[in-house]
Amino acid sequence: MTIRIMMSPQKHKPLLVLVTGPTAVGKTTFTMRLARELRTHIISADARQFYKELQIGTAAPTKAELESAPHHFIGHLSIYDDYNAAKYASDALNLLSTLFTDHPVLVLTGGSGLYIDTLLHGIDDLPDPDPEARQEVKNIHALQGIEGLRRWLRQVDPQYYEEVDRANPNRMMRAIETFLTTGEKFSALRQSTAVDRPFHTLKVILNRPRQELFDRINLRTIQMLRDGLVEEAWDLFPYRHHNALNTVGYKEIYAWLSGVWPLSVAVNKIQTHTRRYAKRQITWFKRYDDAHWCHPEAYDEIVALIRGKSALL
């Protein structure tokens, strides 16, 4: 691993260490160890782990793990709550301003790229969609399903198509609505505004060889089932249409419970869809040209990098 310490002309700002990467790469174990060593706090940027009802299917930290280091934005919402990236950024910035008074280094972790980007770089004030455009997109979704949205988005904004969660119709519909309303690609509009944050950021992206990562995903799926994923999903079955439950792991179980396919097929699809999600996450994070990519076992090198960076501020 090549360690590069980049000097910044700005001084006297605290340091926010982003530790991200694809799902199942090992972020939780890595960041807990890091927070204990640095005697600091962990701020989560995993949008699925915000919801207190979703524990097993989101691989949320256990009670023991949460007690091993101070965590924030884990289980602080209910699936009934209306929440988005802009609200998260506002809440997180307020928290950071408080925590930085006592901690010169804080750790941000999670795999929700949009939430991370919004916190670190801001989000553009995109216009509300034209009502006719919104209805047109809804009609396509109703008639052609999610495949219709995918084809349309790939045509009007291929860059965002490669990054978006293509199992999430709401995000694709928003991008198409924005294009129809403004004539501009969503991927271009959301990148047009940069903001100055009152902290430095060091980006660390954990990754593993492809097969190693996929094996971990497959094994974690089996462990989730052993831990009670089916029971957790069943308890939430009446609320399956809530947006928070429109996510990998729950959707496939709900299809099984609804008689769409056998449990064995549901398990296979969870593994397949999670692997695809991991690949999209990697694609998203490749946009960070100032990031340090490493294997989770390169812990000592990352600690040295953080200590070196913070000493220069």
C-alpha cells in the first residue's frame, strides 16, 4: 500500500476519517477497533441501519459492538419516519460540531454513497419535478414495472444508471423526473455545487479481492438466516410496502412469504442482489480520486496515515 499524505492550505480544522467500502467488506470491525484506539466516536452513514426495526437484515452492530465504542445514527429512526440525505447531513453536521469540541478526529463509516456525499460535499437544491413529468414517470412504472424505469434511466442518464440502486424505483423515478423537468442529467446537477466543510476529510475505502468479498456476502446471508432474518421480516410483513423495507434481504423474503418463489430461491436472490449492490458501491466510490484504497487487514498502515494527517493540521 502506498501512503500519500496530502497537505492542505487550510489549517486548524479537525479531521473526519471516512471508512467506507462495499457491503460485507468488514467496515464494522475495522471502525470499532479504530475508534477505540483513537478514543473517538463513530458516525454511521448506513441509511439502512438508521431504522430501529431493522437489525438482522441490515447487519446492524450488535448491542455489545455498540457498547464497545460510541456510535451515532444507528437505530435512531422508525420505519414510519420520513428521512432523506439532506436531513441526515443537517443532523450529522450539528452532531459533528459538538463532538469536534472534544475530539480532534472522528470516524464516519457506512456504505450509503449518497448520504456520504451529501454530508461531505453538500447536495444541490434540485427543483421540484413538474407534476406532468411525475405522472408520466408513474405511468411508465405502473405499465412496464421497474424494467421500464431502468431502460428509461439508462437512455437519459447512463452515468447515474451505473451508480444508482437499480432495485430502488424511487431513486430512478426521481432522476427521470429531474431530467424531464430541467432537461439536464441528474448526475450532472447533483455534482454542480461544492461546499466548504469546517473539517478536513481523509477517505479510506476498504476492499477485498472479488471472490473473497463475494464469499463473505454469501456466508453473511446464511448467518442472517440463522440469526432470525425470516422471523424479523415476518414481524414486519404488514409494513412491507414502507420505503425502508424496500431493500435487499427483506424484499426477497417477502416474495417467498407471498408465494412468489421457494425459500431456497429467495436465499439465492439475496446473495445475488447483495453482490450486485456491492459492485455498484465500488463503482460509486471510484469517483473519489483522493481516496486511499486498502484491504481491511492493512489496519496499522491506516492508523499511521491518520496520525500523520492529523499531526499536520
